Amino acid sequence: MHKHAYGSKPWLVIITVYMILITALNGYSIYLLRFITDYGLAREMDKLVDVAIQMLIILAILLVLELIGTPLRSLYLSKSMVQMKQAYIDRVLDQDITQVQKEQVNRYLSNLTNDFDRYELKFIKNLMQLIFVGLRFGMSVVLLAMVHWGLVVVAMVLLVVFVKLTSRTSKPVQKTEAKKSASLEAYTDFVDESLQGFEIIKQHQLETERYEAFHAHAEAVQNDNYKVDVKTTQVDALNNLVQTLVMFTLIGGGILVARSTSLSLGSLIVIVSSFGNAMWPLSEFSPLLSQMKGISQVLIDFDKNLTRPVYYRPIRVQSFNELMFDQNDLGYPDEEGSILKDVDLSIKAGEKVLIVGRSGSGKSTLLKTIRQSLVPKKGLIYLNQKDIQSIDPHDYHRLFSTVDQIGFIFNGTVKDNLDLYQAMDPTILENAMHKVGLESLDLSQELINNGSNLSGGQRARLMLARALCLDSSIILCDEIFANLEYSIAKSIENDLLRVEKTLINVSHIIFKESLGRYDRIFIVEEGFVQESHDLSNIWSRMLDEN
Amino acid sequence: MTITQLLGQNRKQFFRYITGALLTTVNGLSQTFALSIAFGIIEAPESSIVPRIVGMFFFAVLPIPLQYLSRFLRIGFMRDVLIQVRSLAYQKIMHRPIEVFKKQSKESAMAMVVSDINLFEKDFFLAILNIVFSFGSFLIGEVILFIISPTIGFGTLIASSLLYIVVRFFEKPTREIKRLTQEANVDYTKQLTNVLQGLEVIKLYRVEMNFKKPFYQIVQHLENIKQKAFRLDEYQGNLNVWIASSYQTLVYIYATYLFIQDELSLTALILVFNLIGQLIWGMINGFNFINRFKASMDIFERITKVEDYPYGLSAFNFKKVLKVKDLSFAYEDKVVLEHVNFEIQPKDKILITGPSGAGKTTLLNCLSQSLSSFTGEVFYDHTEVRAIDPNAFLSNCGYIRQNHFLFNDTIKQNIILNQKYDAEKFALCLKQAALSEWIESLELKAEHKLEQDGANISGGQRQRISIARALYHDKELLFVDEPSASLDDQTALTIYETLLALDKTVILVAHRHLDYLNQRFAIKLELTKAGAHHA
């Protein structure tokens, strides 16, 4: 994200040039003030009127320039924010599929809303202000130089001193800003959880407990904010004190010099207003810079959130021949021990495979490993004799279309959820909807909140239809029958078994009649995966021991 | 809650805040004063130079401790008010009945508790401070100007009025654009959540490019609206700046004229220059902030506006009968339930079946106060369900939904929630929900921590924890919506037997194991698309 830190650079140049123009005209009008004073003193009314008219013309031009300047600045602002947000989402979407983590979602959300808003306010807008202030300072320096070059040296020395001072004092602010970011994130997470679990919270009358916990989060956010304020106050006060002392020492000294030498009143006025103009930029420099430095930490965090280890996976795969587990132990990385041991199975192209097992037996672990969300704890897994971890992730995942029970229904129409914004032949969509028995659903119906306006069965069938629309070699089904009535589930299984693709169907719900149509059946039980050929045994084992 | 009530509650803090804000009014004037003392030195007699230098430094430095003090007086109030506003927003959302909550998108609720408050935070306090500062300074400055030159004092009043007219002119469009910005923010968050929540699906289907486009569009749309808002702000600002600087130039020419006429001293001249600048710029600032203040008040009202929902007040009694009379429900123009009639007694076990889309879950929702917009009536003894106090109802009824939400907490906490922990009862519930074996195999047993929404356990485990939760809470009447969806047959049977053995009323919706269930349940209700039949 760092290369975007200053937003849209071409526009930054444009607005800078424009601001230079405006500032120069402003400076010229102050320069003219000197003549007004001096002509006034000399009682040369003709010349005074001439200069006054010149000034009024400049004022009129300035009005026009300012009015044009506004859209330019707003364009810089919006171009910058669009560019940064797009760059961020690009990075999110370009991540390797094996690194997509659900728990990161809220962090991304917080980055793309809260943090970008703060960055816009505290960095991009402040940057424009900083340029403006800097130009005003420069203009004053030029005006001072017209009176005496020594004054310029003084002004420049001041600038250097103040900038140095600021960069040293902004450190503690940066730290507290980062802390505030963290507590805001926890706050956002908590709100999100409350909304996700709304029904459960209501059902069990947990409002009071949830409210108390929320209050604690809100307090943490505001307390951290308070700490930022305290730090900023201290830093600002210190910076201001030094600046004020230096400035007024200079002004006092200058005036004492002016008193003993002869200086025209006009020049004196220019000095006053120039010092005035140089002074307020100086007093703004430090808060601006400290805010900008404080917030720039956010970009570093963005990069941290988006950076994942890069794996070298050079092997390209075009088609599917065989998937093979070789004495693998499978499990979760942060848990000791493994859930499945010595897994040995191979699935060849075109085979219909059923993997059965009771709830919690480890079927999902097996699936997650195939999908590369989990890395085997022991041994390697091979696709076409190649270690799957060395295969280009896109090539690998292109082979599969996955249907699962969790899935996600996007906000949008039924059609959007089917074709996922890809151009697709309408008959393909209709066929898929027909196959899953959803013809009655209107393709243009709007879905919200992860499909909460569909029934559980419709939701599952819609996700299945989505998978059917996709062209892939292997269909991977994860408990797709769970929310379906028997008749629909059976007809879907029938369709799946007829499709000329490899099928890996993981399910705890099985139908006796169709068991024989699978090429292989694996049972996941007590930490092991075993192939079984005895259909009636499978049936009775899965059904019950009652 | 209104803003006056909020401030009233924090009277003491608010008083400190305003004191702090008032302190800042002296700041600008003090440094102006310091400058004019300094320039007076040119004309002053030798003897007054030292006291003038001392005076200059005094007035120059005075604002710094004042500013420091002012800030500390203010930030405490800011913190307290924001905590309250956040809490109000949260409570408002959580206060909504399930039915209302589900109709709105989660993102708009999220925006209210997160980004809207950030917007409020940004504008509200800054606005108060700047308004107090600007008008305070203006008042003091005007008095000084009138003493020095009534003409200039009067002219400044006129220029300020002109500025005020400009501000009023921009007021309406400013508020309008703020509202649009808010709406655009909601859309943006919606699209964002969409992309982020669906990240895995997007990656699996490799449709990154297809999702980038709508996302880009929504970002562009949001930034366009923000751009308009920014421009409006700037136009107003620029116009004011122009009026101010033109006026300043005029005063400059006039004051020089007065100085030449010996009607002004050099000190007074310098004071006038600086004061005019300060007052005029201060006023611009102040007026701008009036609009921002109003806009932030709009947000505040939106966040805190009380939503009233008609709640029943009657007690819950289910001693004799649950009677459903002619219940019908249509979603938009789609009929879901039509003329459902049945009656059950306490401790009855009833099985509700029917094809998907026949309204099984909808019926449960109507019976359980989760849905109120049905026609016909549902009586618990003599009270219609919608007249029953929701708290009383929830205290007596449990509901195992299909959405098995789990909190980011231990298994144990997810089951007992806010109830007291009773080891014996807990163990029993685990057994009844067929969880004991699995939990025993975990290193931390029931203290095993779940990720948000149970992302680290299987669907069946989630479902069983959700069942154990309902069992532990031990309600008289239990609504159960398809408890076996993610369970294998044997576990499902265990759960059914558990439910049948309960000494409670159980209303079960199921679509699997129907042969078995039809044998075991005495009362059955079969829903069809046409209506309900008692089997």
C-alpha cells in the first residue's frame, strides 16, 4: 500500500501547481499593500487609486481561480481514495486461495471503512492543507526577501527547527494511534458478532450481558481515543511553546532594529503581514505533520494484514488424472495430535466416490485438506503424481467445484448468485435450477443477508445449482443433503452420478438404492479412513445400532 | 434520547467542556494583542520599551497554558458522550424485534454503530468548539473595534452578515449531501461485506474479476458523492474567503487613511489589521461549523431516535391448551401458510412435516413470537400470542433454530450462556445431545474455545451444541426446527429420543427420518402448499 501513500500523484502535481498560482497572486496583492501605504503617506492619491484598482482586479481573478480550484482538489481527493481502496481490495482478492482466512474478514472490513476514512481525513486532506500552508510560508519568505534577505535566513532556520521538533515528538502519538486502531477492530468484531447472533441473543434474553460487554468495548475505544488526545495535547503544547517563543523573540528583535533604523511604514506592514503569514503556517505545520505521521502507521498495518508468505508453486496442471493420499496424518495446525491417521486413498478421473462417516468423525478435515485449507501433518498428497503444494494454486482449484453447507449467498439477485457476474448462457442457468428443483424461484429475486430470505433447503439447492453451472473436472460435495428433503436429495444424487465428471460426495446421509452406483465408498471412523465394498454393512453401520 | 437530555445527564462534564471551549476565545486575541504591543514599540518612549517587551511575551505565551487546560477540560466530556452515543446506537439495534431486525440489512445496522458514530464524532465536537471559539472571539473583538473606530466596527458587522447569508444559502444542500453520503456509505459497506464474506466462494469459483467490477463501481459512487460534498463545502468556504479578503483590503485602505489623518495610533492600526483578519476568518469558520453542527445533529437523531414496537403485556400461561385458529401467512404476494388449524395440550409432542417451502419454519415463527404479521389467531390458554409480554414468553419457551450461531467463547459458555453452571445438569445435557464423547476427547473438554460462529468445528457439532444449549435452558415449551440436518442417522435418533423423553411440550419440524418419526410421534401435522392436514 505504500506506493499509494500520497494518493493519485498526477493529480497531486496538478493541484500543487494550481495552488502555487493562487498563492502567488495572493502574495502579489500583499506586495501591493506596501505601495498603498507608502503612496498614502506621500499623499499621492492618483497612484494610490491606480494600485487600489489593480488590487481589486486581482481579487476578482482570485475568486475565479478559487472556484476552479475546488473541483480540482475534490478530484484529487476522490481519485486518491478510489485508487487506494481498489488497490486494497485487489490485494485481498489476489491472495492465494489457501491463505484466505475467515477471521481476517472483519479486519479487512474495518480497514476499508474506518481506517480509510481516518486516513483520508488525517493524511490526504492534511496533505493538501500542508502544501497550501507550505506555499503560504514560501510566499511570505519571498515577500520578506524583498524587504531584507536576512529575514529569509531567519525564516528558513525556523522551518528546519520546527520540522525536526515535530518528527521527534510524534512518536508517542503514532503508538497510541495504533492502539486505537486495535480497539476499534475489537469493537467492530463484537458488533458484528452481536448482529450475526441476534436471534440467539434474543431467544436466550442475553441483551443485558451483551450490552455490558459492548459497553466495555465502547469504553476501550474511547479511552484509547482519549489517550491519543492527551498525547496530542502534550505534544502540541510543547511545540507551540517553542514556536511562540522563537517567533516573538524575532518580531521583538526586528521591531527594535526598525526603531533604530529608518524603515518605511509600507515595508513594516509587509513584514508584519508576512511574519503573520509565516507564523500561522508554522503553528499548523506541527499538528498537521504529527497527525499525518500518526495515521501513516495505519498503512503499515494494512500491509501487514495483506502480506502472506509467498510460496513457490511452479507446476502447471491442465487436467485431472488422479488424487492420492499417501499415509497422511491430517488435523488442524494449532491443535496437537491429528484427527485422521494414515490416510491412504486414491481417486481416479471419472470415478464417483462416496465418503461417509458420522458427525464429527473427521470428514470435514479430509475435505479441508483436499481444498488445501489444511496442510497434512504427515506426508504429502499427490495430484497426477505431483505434490499438491507445488502445484499452481489457480490450476489446482480450477479442477474443483465445491458445494458445501456453509457457502455464502451474496447480496444480489438469484441470477447474480448463480453466474457470479460471469457471462453465461441462460439455458445453463435454467437447466441448473431445474436439476435442483428450484424452477419456482424467480431469477431476479433479490437475496440479502447470506440468503436469510430463502428457506434452508432452497439455500442449499441454490448453492448446488451454482456449482453445476461451473465447468470443472471434479465436483466436491460437502454434506449437501443435510437441508434437503429425501425426494429432492435423491434426485440430485441421481443427477450428480450421471454427470460425466469425477464426483467426491462427502455425506452422512446415504440412500441404500444408490450405494451400488458409486465406484468407491470410504468410511471415516475412529480416526481412520477405510475403503469398504460391503454395501449392506455400510448401510447398517450408518443407519443405527438401535 | 434528545441531545438536551444527553447533555443534561452529563451536566457537570458539559459545563467543563463549555468552560474549556470559552477559554480558547481569549487565545487569538491574546496573540493579536501581543503583536500590537510589539509594534507600538516603534513609536513608544524609551522608558516603556522593557515593560512592552515583557507584556508582549506574556500575551504571546498566555494561550499555550490556556489551550492545554482547555483541551483537558474538553476531552473527558467527548469520551463520555461518545461512549453513551455508541451504547444508545447498540441498544437501539438490539431492542428491535427479530422480525424487524431481519427485514433490514445487517450492514445498515453495522453502519449505524460504526461509521455513523465516527461521522458524528468527527463533526459534533469540532463544531461546538469552533462555534464557541468564533462567536466568543467575535464578540470581544467587536467591542474593541467599536472603541477604536465605530465605522470599522459597523462595517465588520455588515461583512459578517453577508457571510451569514452565504452560509444559510448553502445550508440545505449541505445537509442533503450529508444524508446522501450516509446512504452511499451503507451501500458501500453492503457491497464490501458481500465481497469479503464471500471471499472463499469467489476464490473457489475464480470470479475475482467479476466481483472487482461491481466493487469498483460502488467505490466510485461513494467517492463521487463524497466529492460533491467536499466541493459544496469548498465553494461555500471559497466564497466566504473571498468576501473576507476583499473586506480586509477595504479596511486596510480605510485604516491607512485614518492613520494618515492622525485619527489612529500605530498600535491601534496594527490591532485593527490583525483583529479584522481574525474576526472575519473566525466568523467564516464559525458559520461553516453551524452547518456541520446541524448535520451532526441529524446523525445523532437518526442514531438515537427511539423506535417503538407494540409489545404485548399479558402474562404467559400454557396450562391447558395451545390453539391455532385459521392461521394464514403470505410473504409479499406468495402464500406460505393457509388456514392452519390445530390444538395441543401441555407436554404433547407434535411433529410438523411437509415439503420444503410449505412453511414449516414460518409456522414455528408464528407460534414463537418471531413473526407477527400473520392472519388468524394463536392462543396460549386464553391469551393471543401477540398480546403476551415477550420477556415472559421467552422465559418459558425455547427455540432451536436452523441458524446455529455460536459465540467466540468456550463450549461451556456457549451452552450455559447467562445461566448458572450446574455440573450435573450440564453433563446430562451433553449426554442428551450426544456430545459427551466428543467433548471428552478434547484436550480442554468443555473449556475448548470456539472461534466466532464455531468455524473450527463441524456442522454436526455446531448443531448439537445448539441443542444442548436449549436443553440446558430447560424451558416448558420447546420449538425445534430440523434438529438433525447435519447429523448422521444414529446421532439424529439419539436426539429424537431425547426430545421425546422430555417432560415438556415439544413442537418439532422435520424433513428426514419421517417413517421413524411418524411412528414415534402421536400428534402429527402435515403441511402442504395448499394448507394443513392433521394426520
